[in-house]
Amino acid sequence: MKKKMNSKKRTITILAVCFFTAVLLLTFFSNTIMNASLPEITAQYVKSGRIYDRISGTGIASADDVINIYPECTGTIADLAVSTGDRVEQGELLCTIQPETDGTEDTSGGDKRKAYYAAIQLYLRKGLTYEESEIALEQDKSILMEEICTAYQLTSSSDTVYLSAAVQAEYTFLQNDLSYVNTDDFEKLPSKYQPEIQMALSSYESAQDAEEQARKNYSKAQSSLIGDSDTLQELADEAYRTRESAYEDYLTAHNAWQSAVNSGNENAAPMESAAESAWSYYESTADAYDKAVSQVNKAVQAENDASYAEQAYETAQESTEYASENLSTTLDEAASDIKRDISLLEILLLETSASDETLLLNEDGTVSLYAETSGIVTGLSAAAGDMVLTSAPVLQLIKSDSTYTVRFNTSAEKAQSLRPGIEASVINADAEAILKGVYNATSSSSGSADEKTLLFTVSGDVTAGQSLALKMSENNQSFDFTVPSRAISEDSTGTFILVLETKSTPLGNRYYAKKINVTVLADDGSNAAIDGEITRDTYVIVLCTEAIQDGDMVRMKESAE
Amino acid sequence: MSRKQTRTRIINISLFLLLGFASVLFLMPLVLTICDSFMTETEIFYNYGAMLDLKSDSIYTANSVALKLIPDRVTLKQYADTLITSSEYLFKFWNSVILAVPITVLQIGIALTASYGFARFGGRIRQMIFLVYIILMLMPYQVTLVPNFLVSEQLGFSGTRWAVILPGIFSTFPVFLFTRIMKRIPKAYLEAARLDGAGEIRIFLHIAVPLCRNVIVSVLLLVFIDCWNMVEQPLLMIDDSREQPLSIFLSQIRSGDLGLIFAAAVFYMIPSLLLFLYGEEDLVQGMSYSGVKT
């Protein structure tokens, strides 16, 4: 019995030892075992820094300058010459319409319309827009009307009847004037062109005379040339050397004679003769040198005169050429002016021969619809065979130089400091944007009550309907506490961050995530400035391998070796 | 069979049934705890969620409680979470050991010396002190809890483990038991030892204590289990939750994960069980010795 009891106790003792040993081992290695299962975090200290708070958003580009093209009559579209997205030039045919006619139409509408557009084109070449061209055309027509009335002393009554005859007459005069320009019959041109033409002509003739005179002078200078000055200079140099040599010979002879005289040499007399001969030779060489120098000077002078005459001749030629161009330009301007007047008269003829309400038809009885401006066709609302009304546009044109607008919503807090004129960059297009205005978000949009709508004007490589992503830098401030934006989370209690809390245990440190509610002061997408119960020693959890909550145990990420 | 035998048999059967029922009643919680510690969280929520009014958005809870012995799906995840994944429960286990072992050992030591004094030395003062001990023994410990808290605060160890250990080592119940058994030691043994030249300490250590071995083991068992399962004292005295024993976590059944509580409970009862099995015979003998009239 006692033996059995001892055996039992021994077994229990062994079990107890094993149990406590196992628990002890698990306790000592609990850190190691547990860490393998803990989520791994990346954290950093809160630091001060600058935040470039950006506002960004996406919107659809809509064109500003959209023109509705209305048909001039009710009818059926016979032919549609364009489709949506086509780029058209001003005056280009858009479509032809088969009108519902009543038999009173003028069939010369096509030519008249072309003449009308030709007059518009004259003004468009001056850089005016289509609307300005129409206004200028109206003004010139009224001025022309006054001139015609003044010239033909017409009275107010029955102006229309006399006007047609006067216009016809003026039309003929203008055609004659144009022919005078072409045949250089300047004096027959109307007096308003004379002063300029005469001045240009006078300048041209003067230039021609000057050129002739310069040519003569140049010829004379050429004929006065006596030779190459360089060659003559070489001869003069040679003469100089000869003179110098002769002088040396003379000195030698003279010194020899003097020596002979002084030494009482009996050959002094021949030496004297030799010296005199040397002197005579020297004098002749000196004369030759002087003549050579004189020749050189004359040659140089002649060359200079010829050079000046040549330059004057060239200048006279340029002047003549300039005067000729001036005269041509003056004549061209006069011709252009006359042609413009002819066009205006043609329009007057068209308009006086037709009433405002008469439809101008093409030869085949259709009415052509032309593009009033260059642009892109959008909003094509009819196809060939469709019925169209004068009250409904057939299509819409976006002007070539049209700007676009983009709008999106942002928080009222961010929009508070925005002012029109701030630039924004377009991320997904080669374009620029400028803030045009800040408006209350409409109830029909997706915005809430505390949101504002930002309206941008966009220019660049943009098409209507294109989705554009814009961003603008709004705020640039220094903040005491900044953290990476991805460290900030949100829940029902508001915005918060998770910070690292350390607790020491007998077997080492334990790390826990602790939630701290914060307020985001600014955010540029990369870093955010926050405010809350944080200090510089706060260690913020930035990344975690799995979702963690307040109080969860975590482990630090191992630093790369 | 005579009427007397029949009657005896009926009585026995009734007693058997009664005791059997009582046994099942006593054992059921233990068996349930062990079996449910192998259940999944879903099954626990389903079966016991209604009892504890536990609600979860992702787990279905039955309207009534179902006591289930055999799990639908056996899992060791609760034990893995208790022992491996989280070291929290291991630390709490050792906190229990740190509290229970010193209290048990020191209480036994102090009680033995006190009881030797009460048993060996007479006098009216001794009788009065022993009477005070008995009165204190009759009081529930909750009565002395607040005075203990105030004293520990005055002495400056309030909020620490010493606030639990120091009051715990001075217990009257072991003194009472040891005194009764010490008195049963024949005086002749002690006189003979004294005559041989042994002093009081030697007599106490080599004669009195070995003769009280069974009672010591039984008292040790009882004291350890009492200390192992204490909740109020550490809850009141210890502020830092990291120093609190596992018994406190097990008592907070509503706030914890049921599955973890079952697993931790099974794990927590193992030391008590082992100690009981080790000293089972000594416990019986010790209780019987202390009950014999001197």
C-alpha cells in the first residue's frame, strides 16, 4: 500500500515538474513565439515640416464658345457635308436644305451668297472676327451709300429706284478705275488716290534721275583711273631705293674727294668730278622718285573717287528699287480699295434686287448653309432626310480658339482662401487652367452643403467632353506636427492616428497600438499636418502588415541590414 | 429477503442515487469546462451566448442555453491562443504562483511556530490570545479586508503584491489546526529530547514538525488552493493589471473570450489538481487527526 502510494506520488511529482517546466519554457519563449504572429508595423516620429496643401479634382471640359447654326428655312436636309467631330473652316459648306418653297424665291442666291462671303473675307484678312466683319461691312455700306447719294445729288424720296441706277453707274466707274490701275493710266484714277500715287511716282522718277547721275559719275571715275596704285607704289618704292643708293654713292664720292683734298692727294680733281656726277645722278633719281610718288597719289585718289562713285551708284539703284516698290504698293492698295468697293457694290446690288424675306436659293433649288466661323462640329442634331425648323439648330460649332471650362467640388474650408486667377496644372493633358471663380455647390450636383464648386478656364490641347484632372497648390505653411498621410485613418469618431506605446515586461518590451484622435490641418497627399494630443516624441504607426485597432499588440519592423 | 434487508437495500439505492446525483452535480462544471475548452468560438457563442447575453454581429446566438459535452468540431485554438499566441495568460499564471507560494509557505511557517507556542506554553495570557485567534478565525475575511488595505496604504506598499502577501501570511485557521495536533504530541517525547540536550528550536524542528507532517500537508493543500483561487484581495490591493493573477481574469467571464476562459480555466486548475492528487492521503489523515479529541 505504502509502495503504491509512493509510486503514485512519484508519478504526480514527475507530472508536476513537466507541467511547470513546460509553462516556464512557454513563458520564456512567449515573446519569440508571439512575435511571429504579431502584425509588423512601420513607424516614425512626428516631425515638423512644410505642407504644400493641394486641391485636386476631376471634371469634364465643356467649350465656352459654342455657336448654334440655325437653318434659314424650314425644310428637309438634302445633304449633310459634315459629321460630328469634323473640323471646318469659315465659309465651308455644312449642309444643303431643300426648303418648303412658295415660288417667290430668287434663284441667283448661290452667287449672291458667295459674293456676300467674299466681302466678309476681305475684312477677315484684316484680322477682324466674323461679327466685326459684318459690322464693318454694314458701316462701309452706309458710307458708300452716302457717297453715292452725295455724288449723284439724290433726294430722300424714291431712293431705292435711283439708288439702283446710281449703284449701277458707280459699279461701272469702279470697274474702269480698276482697269486704269492695271494699265498704269494713273491720271485717270479718282482724285482720292492721286496724292499718294503722284508722290510715289515723283519719288520713283527722282530716284531714277539720281541713279542716272550716279552712273555717270561712276563711269567718269572709272575712266579717271591711271593704273593700279599698288603697282605704282612698288615703282615709287623702287625709285626711293634708287635715290637712296644714289645718295650713298654721292656721299662716298664726296667723302673720298674730301679725303683726297685734305690729304693733298693729286687725284682729288677726278674725285670731285665723280662726286659731282654722283650728285647729278642723285638729283635725277630724286626727281624720278617724286614723280613716282605723285603718280601713286593720283592713282589712289582716282581709285577712291571710283569707289565712292560706285557706292553712290549702288545706293541710287536701291533707292530706285524702293521707289518702284512703293509705287507698286500704292497702286496695289488703290486697286484693293477699288475691288473692295466693287464687292460692296455687288452686295448692294444683290440686296437691292431682293427683299429681306426672300430666300436665296442655289441653282438646284436648295439652300446652302455655310460655317460662320472655323471650328469643330459637335451636337449634330439632324441627318440627311430629316426635317429641320428655323427655330432649332441643325448643329453646333465649337470655335477653333474656344476656351474650355472645367468644374469640380471641394470642401468649403479648402476653397476659403482661393481667389480667381490662381493657376492650376492639368495632370492628364497638355493644357493650362486658371481658376475663374468659386461658387456655392448646387443642390443638383453631388456636392454637399459645405462644399464649393471651383470653375476653371482651360486652354491647350483639350477637346469638349474630355475628363481632366486638375491640381493646384493652395497652401504652403510650416507646421509643428506632420505625419505621412497614410498614417491617418477615419472612423465614426473622426480622424485618428495610431501611435506606438511601449510596455516593459520581465521578458522584454511589448508594443501596443494606441489610438489618438487628431485634426488634419493640411494635407498635400504625401504628408499631413495634424493637431491633437501628440508631442515630438510621439511615434506614429505609418504602415502595418494587417489591420490593427486600438490596443492591439504589434511588433516593430526589422530594419534592413 | 427479510424486510430489514429490503429496507436496507432501498436505503442504499436511494443513497446511491442521491450521492450519484450530487456527484454529477459537482462534477458537471468541471467536465463542461474541460469539454468546452475544445469547442470553437462559434459553437460556444451559440450554446452559451444567451446565458451571458453575448451578442455578436457575425456569430449566431441561440435563444436558450444548451449544455453541450461533446463539441461538434474539436479545436485546440483556444489553448494555442492561451499558451502560445499570447503570453498574457502565462504571465498571469506566474503572478498567481508568485502570490500563492510565498503566502502558503510563510503562513505554514508562522502558523507552526505560533501553534507550538500555544501548545507548549501555558498561562492565562496565552488562553486569551488563543481566544482572540478563534474569534478572528470565525470572522469572514471581507471584514478584515478594508483594515488590511488601510494598513498597507499607511505602510506604503499599497498597490503592490506585498499588500496581498503580508496580510495573507498571518492566518488563524492553520494555527488552530496545528495547535490541536501539537497538543496531541506526547510530552514524554519532548521531555526526552530536552533531557538529551535539545533546545526548543531543535525540539520544534526535529520532533514536533515531523510528527505533524500529515496535518502540515493537508493545511498546505487547503491554504494553497485558497490562495490560488483568491480574487478579492488582488483585485483590491493590486493596481497594475500586469501583476494581477489569472483568477481575476477567470472571474471576469463577461468581458473575456469564453473559449479562452475555458482553456485558461483548465490550464489554471492543473497545479491545484496535481497538488491535491499528491497530498490526497495526507489530507484525509490530517483532517482526521485534527478532529480527534485530545
